[in-house]
Amino acid sequence: MTSLSTPRPSDRWLLQVTIQSARADEVGWNEQRTVLRSVSSYDPVTQTWSTLIGVLDLASVHKLQALFDVVRTFGSAVWLEPVPVPAWWQEPSFESDSEVAALLAVKADEGRPLGQLPVA
């Protein structure tokens, strides 16, 4: 997986979801892998699964739900990170919502469990 710099607030960006599979017996591993294969791509170098999301439509929500279900069911690790839109990307992308991109960028390195934000 290539590490991309955090996009500037004015740039188009995507939400990159990266998952590291949890250790499991053969049955659990196969169940986990089946779901991950249906909504993400595997990188053998980093041994992680990832997907890019550029719009929150029904298909993206289903994809996120499948990924979060894998995390909940198997205890996989997950990271959310805003990344610049690659040149080959032909689908919609997020634009100008710098608050969301900035929040994801700040939270990406804090090691918080998925969905856990600081108490104000």
C-alpha cells in the first residue's frame, strides 16, 4: 500500500479504509476473507485490505457496513484516512469539506478505536 499525503482542504479527496485481518481459525479466516474480498482489495506487501470511497451513497454505506461488520465480528483492525484522488480515479470524490478531511487526518494517527471520538 502506498502512503499518500493528507490532501489540502481545497483538493478533491477520497476516504481510504484499510483493514488488517484478525487472526482466526480456518473457518473464521475464510468467512472474514469472503466478506473483505467482496468490498475491498488485498495488498500482499502490507497484508492489509483496503478500499477507496469518494461519495456517501447507498453502495458506499453498504460497503462501510460490511467492513465494520468484519471489524465487530472478527476483531480486525481498521484505519480511516483521507487521501488525494489518484490520477486513475474516475468515480466521484469528496470536495471542499476540509473539516471532515482535517478531522480524519488528525484522528488517523491517534490510535483510537474505530468510531471513538474525544469527549469535548
